[in-house]
Amino acid sequence: MNRRRSTIAEIAARAGVSIPTVSRVLNNRPDVAPATRERVERVIREAGYVRSRVANALRRGSSGIIDLVVPDLDSPYYFEIIRGVEEVLERTELRMALSTTHDESRRERQWLRQVIEGATDGAILVLAQGQSDRLDELRRHRIPFVVVDHRGELGPDVPSVGATNWAGGRAATEYLLSLGHRRVAIIAGWPNLRCSQDRIAGYRAALEEAGLPVDPELIRPGEFRQQTGYDQTCALLALPQPPTAIFAGSDLQAMGVYAALRAHGLRVPDDVSVVGFDDVPIATMVSPALTTIRQPLAEMGRMATAMLLRLIAGELLDSMRVELATSLVVRESCAPPSLPDR
Amino acid sequence: MNRRRSTIAEIAARAGVSIPTVSRVLNNRPDVAPATRERVERVIREAGYVRSRVANALRRGSSGIIDLVVPDLDSPYYFEIIRGVEEVLERTELRMALSTTHDESRRERQWLRQVIEGATDGAILVLAQGQSDRLDELRRHRIPFVVVDHRGELGPDVPSVGATNWAGGRAATEYLLSLGHRRVAIIAGWPNLRCSQDRIAGYRAALEEAGLPVDPELIRPGEFRQQTGYDQTCALLALPQPPTAIFAGSDLQAMGVYAALRAHGLRVPDDVSVVGFDDVPIATMVSPALTTIRQPLAEMGRMATAMLLRLIAGELLDSMRVELATSLVVRESCAPPSLPDR
DNA sequence: TTTTCATCAGTAAGCGCTTTCATAGTAAAT
DNA sequence: ATTTACTATGAAAGCGCTTACTGATGAAAA
């Protein structure tokens, strides 16, 4: 009906009071006479007035927006995190601005500019470089942020949340070893990712603990995508002594492993055992259901958001760096090796 | 280094010019002497100045934010759409604010209030009720919007994008029929969803065209989730004359179908053929790979965003209602029926 | 040389709201 | 009756920026 959005001034005029009085009513200030308050509130209701968040933002320098930045939107990994963030944000007045960088620095700068321009209240960066210029700039602009699953080294004062990747890598390997496997391969993420390094370290630890040699051939880096799983499995299978178990760096990779194994006429888990990482929904949908290391992605998102909220409120964090526990979820993709080698 | 964010006024002072001049430089206005422009630009660079989008937003009443609203964040369906939206938005200066309603009207109002408060430039509503108070209110506040995959009836002047669900329903059924199936079941979404209705209509059309009776027992409504697929398949299998092919309403449902079939010791496609709907990534990851009706989700997101952008620019839409083509993607989950019934 | 125009830059207003600060009115204390 | 102390409200400033206007210049036209 009314074309323009109504302003506080209109309400004031209609209610026969001054602008500040309306503002006071809006903000539930105590110093308004009950009768006046009543009257103003009625007018507000009648006019269908909603206050402008933009004007407010300008006034007090906070936009009510949290930025969530992910490298891409091509994996359930990100979506789980996004969901976690959304879950806590939806209980607040804050909105989530989602953007992607595609790991391109051009996009990163663009994002950074937007964030700073936009007076973001805070940012959650997924898989960001642990100590980069970007982070410094954010800091310089006094924009609170927390990093999820950082890459590379982490500055000491960077709030971050991750998962116990080392423990996960070790648990998966130990499990496979306990089943009797002696040649277990690991497909990881790129070595520049902190989580990859940790998982491989966990894998090595388990092997060494069991007194088994670490065969470099069995450690295959790559992206966390299906294709990598496929390709590396093929490579692994071409080895003179192929592994009897494969520990993939992500469930998506594991799907590639499944496909490659099928293509070679090998059955899971009868011929080769497979363990994934992440525990995204697909893990339960495939057959055999994927045994995997659960990474509490949604919870990481929730935790990061909770931390950010505290930072925004100016509170201190109990701990700058929090690591959430991974856990082994046993399903159907592992079994004792068919023919024990060695 | 510098604590506060620098303002245009500071730049002006430092460069020895007036505030409007800085603004002109910032906006690439032609009426600035080259030398002055040069100088101002240098100061801007040195100061690391970024203009406040908030102030701008207040000034010109546009916030640079597009709202994307989905019912939930629990299905690849949404993520594909989100990705499409992000793809076109990332080429603009606009940011995406993502929120969920959980189909609760409380959340919907909250969202609506936020949107109106926040001076959103426009909104994309996924699976919104075709003619609801919400939409009216958006219209009243002059907020451009477009609906993706609307539910229920659609007002005539509501910009929307969907897929050719009818054609998809028909194509899937025809394909199954052409394979020799005579009892094909359809698991759909809730009947209040427009897309469900259309698909069922397409299914009926194919059946009738082939001179086959439509058995109401074979039409099973439910949610688009895995569990529904599982449950309805069990129900279907319990029928005196179970279907030899099942057309699921989503790929997720189809995963449930797979699981139920496996649980009953039935093989896909040897014993029962399965067709999905959507063609999300999982479809290619499972074995047998899922034959499905591809719904160009990401493209729908892109299209919706493109339309919204035009609406925001004040341009007219070529067409209020656009339907993107679905297509049959044949993979491995269908085969002729093992024992022809009747 | 005087008039006419571009050209460049500055003044001021205002986007919608919050927030001192000041003031009128009223009730309580002297 | 006068002072004191609130209480309820209004006037005005300002958040950071854009954008009519308004003026100075100096160059081109008369």
C-alpha cells in the first residue's frame, strides 16, 4: 500500500511526538511515559514500520552480518560446515554472507575488500592460510575472525577450530592393522594442508608403533575429490605389491576408490578394505556403507561461530585453538585381508 | 596500524581537497582534474582507505545484498541451487545472505523482518509458497524477488524459475516402459509441492499413453529424503504384485530405494530398476550408478539470480515464468524386467 | 577587450537513526 | 511558598557518504 518505507520521522509526526521519543520506544528505553509509549507503539504497528538496519549500522558501525568464506562450494565438506554456522546464527539477529574464493588470490582480495567495505561484524574462514596477509589485514581493520581447518602454520594468536586429524589418521590405520592388514595405503590431501600432514603423521605413528615399515609408495597426495581417489587407487593397484587396505583422505575420495576397485573387478571389503574421512551423508548411502573417520564438521561450524560471537562481544576466548575429536565409525567397508601378504 | 577505519574526510584533509572531490575520485566521476585525481588516489592508496558500504547503502537505499532463502540445508538439492546463485553473484559486487526457514512460519517472519530491516536489494526464495502473505509483503516493500521451484499455485506476476517436471516424470516413465516394465511405481514429494504434482501427472500421462492402468497403490508420496525412499520401497515390496521398477522423486530417495532393495536381497537393476530425480553428485558415486532425471539445479540458481539482477536494475523480464528442461540421464540402474508379469 | 562557456572544486543538504544535552513540567522536600 | 530532584520530551549533532547547487577560474568566441 504505502510505497516508500516509512521512517521514524513519519511515525513521530503521526504520533505527535519527536523523533527521539520514537527511537526510545523502539529501543525499549525506560524513560518514556507509558501513555506515550502506548501511542507510539500503536502508530508503529499501524504503519507497518520496520526500522532501517542500514541506518543503524551506519550509526553504530556494525552491520549485523557475519561473513563465511569457503574455498569452494563443491563438496559436502563445506556444506556441513555451512550448516553448522547457520544453525547458531539463526538463533541470533545476525545474517550470514556466504562467499567463495576458489583459492584465487584475485577473489580473495575482492572478498577482503567487500568484507572491509561492508563493515562485517566478523568472519569465519574455512581452510584459510594460517598466517597470511589477509588475516593480518582483517586484524588491522579490527574485524574479528576465526579460522576453520587452517592450512599451513597457524599464528599463535589466531582463533581457530579444527579436528584431531592426527588421532583420526592413527585410529583409521590402527583399525586396519588390527584387522590384519599389513600393507595399508593412505590417500591424503595436498601436503600444504595442515590436516593432511597431521593425518599422515598419525598414519605413520600407527605403522611404526606396530613395527611396520612406512612405504613412501603407499602415501599418495592429491585433492580431496573423487577423481583423486580413483586415480590414486589405480596407481596403487599397479604397484608390484598393492595394498590390501586404502585409507582415503575424504569420503569423496573413498567414492573414487570404490569406483576404481569396481573397475578392476575387486570387491570391498572382501578384496580391499576402505576407510574414508569426514563422515558426510554419502558414507551411509553407498554399499557397502563406508567405514570412516568422523570429523564433526557441523559442530566445527557451530563452534567457530560461537567463538566468533564471543569475539564480537569483546569477550575473551577460553582457548584460541580448539580441536574437536574425530572418531572411527565402523560400517561395512573393512574386513580382514583375504590373503595375508608377507 | 591505524586503528579506526579512515574516512573520506581524512583523505580529503590529507590530500588538501574537499570531501566531494574525494567522492568524485572514488566514483570515477569525470569532473576532476587529472593532477588532483592523481594526488587523491595516492593518498587513498597510502591510507589503505576503503569506503564504507554501509554509509553508501544508507545514502542510496541499497545494501548490496541479495537474500537467498531455503527451507533447509539438509540436501544436495539446495546446495546445487546455492552454488548456481553464488556463481553469478561472485561476478558482481553483490553479496549473498543465506538463511533457512525450516518451513516454520516463526522463522519465516523473522527472516522477513530481517530482510526488510536490512534493505535487501532482492531475494531468491527456494520452494516458497507461490502466493503467500510473505510474497505480498515483499512486494509491498518493493523488494524484487524470484521464486525457485515454487510450491502450490503461482500468482501470475510472480517471477519464478522451475524445471519441466511434467516432462521429467513422463520421460522417466516412458523410459521404464520402453524397457518392458509394466508395473512402475513412483515415489514423489508431498502433494502440496507443485513439482510433485507435475511429475505424477507426467507419470500418469506416460502410463495412459501406453494404455496401462494407473494403480494408486503405486503412487507413494513422502518427503524427498532417503528414509522415505526406504520406507516406501518396503511398502511397495509388500504389495501382492510389487513393481518391477521404481521412479524416485529425488536421488536421495533413490538411495533409500537402493538400501531397501538390498535389505530385501534384491539387485538393481537385475531384479528392480530404479530411476532418480535431480542428478546430484551422489548419483554417479553409487553402484550401480543411478539413472536419473537431471534437473539443472545449478542452472536454475543461475537463472533465478540473473532474473533477479534484471529486476533490481529495473529492467523488464522477458518472461515471468521460466522452466528449464529436465533430461533423462541413463546410467546403470535400469534394465528390462526379469520376469514379465501379466 | 568583453562576453560566454566549459572545467574543476567547494558548500550544504540529507539518507534514517541514536544519543548527548538542555528544558519544561511535576512531585517531593524544605 | 520555595528549593530540590526527577521524569518525560525535544533540539541538535553526527555516523560516512553522495549529490544537487554554487562559484571561481581560464580559454574560446564575439
